[in-house]
Amino acid sequence: MHQPSARHERGKAMFQQVFGRPPRPGSHPEFLELTVDHLFGEIWTRPHLSVEERELVALTAVTLARTDWELRGHIGAALHLGMEREKIVEVIIQLAYYGGWPVANNGLRVAQEVFAELDGAGGGSEADHDR
């Protein structure tokens, strides 16, 4: 039987702290395990940056990459960690200068959708897995 490593347990705890829920298995459980073990168990638990600072970095990266699925999740994580909506919007606006107007426009659209869903106006639902 496979015993979870200390790194995996750290990763699960960090994931819970960031997203406010445990990781949920989806159609790619091996990739989720790598994400929990390596990204959240090793990178997110390193010293020198707070969890909130790491989330700001992640939010910036996924906005610039135009990965809407991940952006939605990291907007939710930023809010869960106490970041104000206005700060999220301001980060995305500043990225227009670094990633281009289409990047910022896309990021603002996704943020607006997430905010609307949280306010009960969007009709969307939270994904049932983390890929």
C-alpha cells in the first residue's frame, strides 16, 4: 500500500490553505499528485515569500498565460486568502503593459465572471475536480 510522503501531506495542507478546500481528483490523478507533491509540497512551502505573495505571483502567471481554468481558480484562491477584488482587478490592469491588452481584457472578463458567480448572478458552478 502506498504511504503518503511528508511532502505530499505538506502539499495537501498548503493546497487547503490556498484554495480553502482539499484537492479533488479528476480525470488526471497522476498530474494532480505531481501538482500536490511538487508544486504545493515543495515550491509553495519554501521560505521568503508569504502564501499571499505566492498567490499574487501565481495570479500574475496564469493571467499572462491566458489559462482561464487556472485563472478562475487563482482568483478564487486570492479572494479566499483575503485579497480584495479591486486589488485583483488592478493587478490584471497593470498586466496590460507587460502582456498586452488582449491578456488584460481576457483576465478582466474572467474576473468579472468569477465575481458574478460568487455574487450569485453568474449561474456557473465550481468545478468538481482539479484535473
